[in-house]
Amino acid sequence: MSDELLTPTLIRAARALLEYDQEALAERLGISRKTLALIETMKPGGPVDPRRRRVLEEMKAKMEHEMHVEFIFRGDSTGEGVRLRRR
């Protein structure tokens, strides 16, 4: 898996793009709404607990493969974002 972890901003942007509320996205991802809410409000940039890292990696994989979301991570000359891939 990529070393890039989802940020709260990317998760909220993907959820908005998919037109899901927290409950709907959490159900699709197989996690609780409370877990999703906690992840969406975590502070980016600090160390990530190994369990949280695993959840973020699984969320990313499901959103990319099952929901066709493409994540664009912050680079030297670009900001972060999301878009839908063509099916």
C-alpha cells in the first residue's frame, strides 16, 4: 500500500463527492459512524496509532476500488483533492 494516509479533509471531501452522510459511508466501509466521526476530526500531521493506520489504509482501498474515488495527495506544487474515476 502507498505510504500516503487519508487526511480528515480528503475523507470529508470524498464523502461529499459521493453524497453520503457519515452513517452511509461508515456502513459502506464496515466501520461505526462514531469511528468515522473521530477519524474526520483527528489532527493531521502527528503520529498515527497502528490500528488507526490500518483502518485508514482499509478505508482508502475500499473507496478506491469499490466506490471509484481517486485521492490526490498534497505535493510540492499541488494541493490535496478527490475525484471520481471513470468506470
